[in-house]
Amino acid sequence: MRAIYNLGIALFSAVMHAASLFNEKVRLGVRGRKAQRDQWNNYRAKHNPKGPLVWVHCSSLGEFEQGRPLIEALRRERPEVHIVLTFFSPSGFTIRCKYELADAVLYLPFDTPGNARDFVRSLAPDAVVFVK
């Protein structure tokens, strides 16, 4: 089953790269992920957060709006927490890339085994919130 999923993600990634030649929104996501690899690679070592790191993932802008009260409460109640906000959708990322309550706003990389391993190791989050 894992092999089928990984094959599906590889095909999805290839289709997204091909579609980026014709669709601006897809192009933003593909280019954004590629450009950000250096930003999230060795994230903890580069940013040295003083408090716990919480990774909040919102696939889209709509999910961000659902999770926003949680981020606001977390920032208010625990200001020492380092918040990394990720998006899958270019529309969510583009609109919220400078969200003032997050210490970093990043694209979630495509879900390949290598990307997932590298991303999670790089962030080494103390807590993870997936807004659904």
C-alpha cells in the first residue's frame, strides 16, 4: 500500500510540475516549494528557537481561518512558543505569507518519504497541529 501511495505522490508531483507550465497558481506552488527548501532545511539550527516549536499546518486559506483562533490563543497564552505555519495551497500561502503571529510561514513540501523525513527532522517540532 505504501508503494502505491508513494507512486501516486510521485505522479502527482510530476503532473503539478507539468501543469505549472500552463497555470499560474500551480506555478506559484511548485516554484515556492523549490525556493523554500533552503529555508526549512536545518530550520532549528538556523533559527534556534528559545521556546518550544509548534508546527501548525493548514492546507488552504479556509483551514487557516478555522485554525486562526488557536494560533492567536497560543501566541497570547504562550508567547515563548515558536510557531511555524505551513500551507499546501498557493492561495493560502500567498495571502498569509507575512502572518504576524507566526515566526515562519512555509509551503508544505510534496509528501515524498524523503521530503517528509527531512522536513520533520529539520523542524523537530515539540507539537504539531493539523487543521482540518
